[in-house]
Amino acid sequence: STLLHGCVLKAGGVAGVCVDLILFPLDTVKTRLQSPQGFRKAGGFRGIYAGVPSTAIGSFPNAAAFFITYENVKSILHHGSTSYLTPAAHMVAASLGEVVACLIRVPSEVVKQRAQVSPSSSTLRILSHTLYHEGIQGLYRGYKSTVLREIPFSLVQFPLWESLKDLWSWKQGHVVDSWQSAVCGAFAGGFAAAVTTPLDVAKTRIMLAKAGSSNASGNVLAALGGIWRTQGLAGLFAGVVPRMAAISLGGFIFLGTYEKTRQLLL
């Protein structure tokens, strides 16, 4: 079991780093489309890797934390549970995984997003500026909104991923290969990404808000209301295309790499 944990940790971590670095430009475009100052002023297509050090450092521990929690909770809940409760077990496991992973993800995301919309500042400069002006809680600005985005996302993505795999396995009469698992992951991720885009826009606005402004308080409903009043539906779904593209490709690479790494390590 310790061996399995080590494998899950490495598999999750490796998969996370691959995805985050390959798809970083799409993420930058998405953040700039969602930023209050608009795409052009936030940097357009310039400095597309701004903020990448923050992602590179946070990626492995964040993905590993998620998968360790996900697999542990899943195995605890599976003991003696009936098969129709399986999706519920996956949902609870994924939600708890997100709550834990966000402790690592949020500070790295805050620094990354601020770097993405001011490409002339270095990651280190943004980190020290945030700590100096807002303290540690500045790095956790948007924790609540990130968890509120991730939980509905996981509740859609993971059960959908598991049921698509089951359906495909049943259709072909044997367990899905890792590439098939990855295709299911891409579809589940893209769908979940589209549905949760408004929450993602709210989170971006909260993380980028000037200290002391109304969005800086971290109220997700207020942020959504403000976007709806000023920009309507288009504002709530800003960046939906790069978000879906990044998460579908991400789901494909991430869940595919994860299954493959796990098979190789076990």
C-alpha cells in the first residue's frame, strides 16, 4: 500500500506538471480574456509564458495532493459500499481532493494570474509585492472562489469520466486502454469546463482585484453579479474557448499520463 501511494503520488505529480507546462499559453490567453482591463491591455499575445515559474513550482505538489486524497477517500468509502453509491463516493473523494489541493494551488494561482496580466513584472516581484501589501492572506485571496469552482467541476468531470469508461469497457467487452481513458477524460473535462466558466471568471476577477476593492473581499456572488451587470452573458463566459481547449487537452494528457504512469509503476 505504501508502494501504491508512492506510485499515485508520482503518477499524479508527473501528469500535473506535463499538462500545466504544455498548456500554459492557452491558460494565459484565458486569464487575459477574463481580466477586468481586457485582453489587449493585459498583454494580448505578448509574454505568453509570464507567470510560468509559479506554475512549475506549484504543479507537482498540487496534483499529488489531489490524487493522494482522491484515492485514499475513494478506498475508505468503497469499503462495504454498494455499487450504486460508487458515483457518490467518487464525488466526495474528488471534492475533498480539491479542498486539500487548493491549499497549494491558490497561492501559486494568485501569483501566476497577476503575472499573466502584467507580463513586464517577474514572478518573484509579484510574490514579494503581494506579501508586502497583503500578507499571507493576500496569497489565499480567492481560496473560497477556487474551491467553489473546483467542486462543481469535479462533481461533473469525475463521475462522467468514470461512467464513460464503464460504458466503453462494457461496449468492447474489456477494460479501456489508457488512450481510451484519456479520450473519456478529455470529453468529461471539456464539458465540465464549459459549465463552470462563470465561476472561473469570478475567481479570476477576485484574484486580480486591487486590494480594498469590492471584488477583493472574495464574494463570489457579488463578483458574478457585477460581471453580469456590466458585460452580460458574454462576460460570464469570457475565455470559455481557451478554457475548454486547455481542459479537454489537459484531461486527455493528464488522465492518460496518470493511468499510463500508474501501470508502469505498479
